[in-house]
Amino acid sequence: MAVAYEKLNRAIRFVMNSTDEEFHSHFSEYFNLDAALNYYCFVWYTNTKI
């Protein structure tokens, strides 16, 4: 469980501290683009409040 928390914290630090260029260049090291887009579309389609 601690490994999962560390990975989540690492991703959060990346989002908080990266420049736009770094975020664009290294996004795939932290997130799955297809999954992120699917999640966004699902939330938009269902009008879910996040």
C-alpha cells in the first residue's frame, strides 16, 4: 500500500511543480493518456461533479 501512496504523491508533485513544457514532455511517464481521456469523457458525459 505504501508503494501506491508514493506513486500517487510522485504524480501530484509532478503536476504541482512541472512547467508546461515539462508536463507535456513527461505526461506519459506518470499517466495513461487513453485512460485520462476516457475518464474525462465519462465525467463530461455523465455531468459528474469532481
